[in-house]
Amino acid sequence: LLLIDCVSRQVVTAPYPCRYLALSYVWGKQKARAFNIGEKLLSLPQTIEDAMTVTSKLGFQYLWVDMYCIKQDDQNHVGDQIRHMDLVYRRAQATIVAAAGDNPDFGLPGVSSSRQTRQAHATINGISMASFTHNLWELVDSSTWNSRAWTFQESLFSPRRIFFTTEQMIYNC
């Protein structure tokens, strides 16, 4: 298993044992490029940058992203990884879901960019409360991410998911 080390910004072989997060997102027209293990990832699409930030802020060092953790120029590696995709997502501590935008340059709203709407919230006697503008799942259900078979399987295999939409973040366990 290859992972992105969010500290060194390199693709590394996963240490054993390893706690990591996974990313589920839409590639759009993005093309994968060949890379070498240990190569520093200097310029990344915003969604991957934001997912690395979320990974670090949640106290994890490693992130699995298919575009970088599957050697796209090695058909044996691609085939092996596809056969084990269920395990990649099932063994992740959580899957970050980019349910906003239709390409990896969109980012995760609320991380490097503001959300489109502000959620009303208040703290009363130490208890935080927030209102929802509409059904929590409406934006996920209508997203480009939700229209793809590939992302459907990623969601299905993930025991814990953190959805980023244009209006809110949803944790689903």
C-alpha cells in the first residue's frame, strides 16, 4: 500500500501498522502522471491539498489518494490495487468525501475556501447548536460525486465518512 505522507509530502510505502485516511473525489478531466516513490509532491490539485490539511488537523500523518497511491503507469500495480480497493477504504480510519465540485481543483469548502452559505449557530450554557438550511443529505445526493459508480463503491466500503459540501460538513459513521 502506498500513501501520501502529509508531513514530508512524499508518496511512501505504508509502515506497519498504519492509521490513514482515504480520499473519495471526482477526477474530472485530470490526468494521472507517473511518479516515483519518495518523490516530493510539490503542486497538487486543491482538493488533495485540502484533504492533506484535514488529515493533519485530525492527527493523522497518512492519506490514500488513488491518483498518487496507485502507480498509474504500472498495469500490474493498477490491477492489484483495484482488486483490493474494498480493503483500502475499509481499513481507512475515515474517508474524506469531496461532495462539492466536479474536479480535484475545486477544493474542500470550509478548508481553504469559505462555504457558500453561513450556518446559523449559537452557544447557550456551553452547548453549541446549529441550524440546517435543508436536508443534510440533499447536497450529497445531488452532487457529481454521487453520480459515479466508482465513488459509490468507495462510499460503500468506508465505515466512517466525512462529507464536504458547499454548505456543510457531515460526519457519518
